[in-house]
Amino acid sequence: MLLSISVEAMVYVLFSFVVLAFSAAIVFVMLPLARRRRAAPRLGDDRAELDDLLSRKAEVYASIKDLDFEYAMGRLADGDYQELRREYKLEAGELLGRQDDLEVSVIEQEIEEEVARRLNGSLSKQHRCKACGAANPPRFRFCPECGASLP
Ligand SMILES: [Zn+2]
């Protein structure tokens, strides 16, 4: 009787341990993936796309100016001129719409970064050495810069 209970208990403990280890392994593998997908890539992507878009917009505006010049010099037929100009203006309009979206997104990201930066700054202030002002991790008991004991 005693033996059967302890075998049952052992199996139970072993089973719990396996389930726990398995869950921990899943979390360990999935967490960095999920975090990376959520936070990191958007930041630089939007900024890079905005840069590309602004240079493309400058190209389109320059093309319209060239087109007007060519037309004024009499090197373009009326129909061609109107058609090309309409296409350029259409593209410029699309670029302007996308630019608005990207600028809002980039500004939001910059605000988030600034908040994170200030949060970090105020955290490191809490562990600043009173003697020399060096910022130290909270676990340090003595300042590595000047040797003063930390609170
Ligand atoms: Zn110090």
C-alpha cells in the first residue's frame, strides 16, 4: 500500500516536472521571437521608407519642372505634355498621402523612444554615486570609479 502510493506520487511529480520543463522551453523559445516581431523592425523600416519617399518626391517634382521647361521650349506636343504631367501629379499625390502616414508613425516612434530614454535616465540617476556622480548598477556596493560606498 505504502509502496503504491509513493510510486504514484513519484509518477505525479515526474509528470509535473516534465510538463513544467516543456512549458518553460516553449516560453524560452517563443518569447524573444514574439518580442522581436512586435517591437524592433518597424522603427527603422518606416524611417528608411520615409527617406526613400522624400527623395522620390523630389525626383517627381524635378521631373514636373523639367517637363514644364521642355513644353515651354516647344519640344513637347500638347497631348504628351498633359498626359505626362497628369501622371506625375498623380504619383506626387500618392506620395504625399503615404508621407503623412509615415510621418505620424515615425513621430509616434520617436515619442516612444524619448519616453524610454527618459525612463532610463531617471533609473540610472537613482544609482548615481554621491561622491563622484558616476552611474552604477543597483547591485554595486562600492563605486568602481572612486571607491565610495553606495547606498
Ligand atoms: Zn564614485
